[in-house]
Amino acid sequence: MDINQLSKKIKNKLLKDTSIKEVKIIDNTYKHLKHNSHQKGKFHIKLEINSDRLKKTNRVQSNKVIYKILSEELKIYIHSLQISFI
């Protein structure tokens, strides 16, 4: 799977949650290509999520919601996930 396919899949899954209004996906994989832990086919992704509900909950709880939604992608395609709520 390439980053465009993965981005589309992530957006579709996250936007099914009615509290999430918008998702911006930033691919930071290029910053980690020379790291010893870099795995081909796994991505370093930053998510900027617009959600009033998740922004109001504590960081641990809101991240758990995102990790649960993206559990399959985290196992297979995502090496690193950074989440910010805007």
C-alpha cells in the first residue's frame, strides 16, 4: 500500500466518527529513511484532527479512540503515529 491509499483509508475510517470534522494527514516518513529502525512499507504519520469532543477529553482517552479506529493500520502500515487535536 502506498501513502495515498493509506491516507484515503485513514480519512475514511476517522470521518465515520461523527465527532471528527476534518483530518489532515502529513507523511513524515522521509525524515526517518536513514534510521536503523526504518521498515520499508511502514509510514511515519502525523494526524491533525478537528474534533471538539476529542479536544475536550484528556489526551490519553482521545488517543485511545484514534488508536482503536486505526488498529489494523497500526499493525500493518504505520510505524509511528503523532496525533494533534485542533
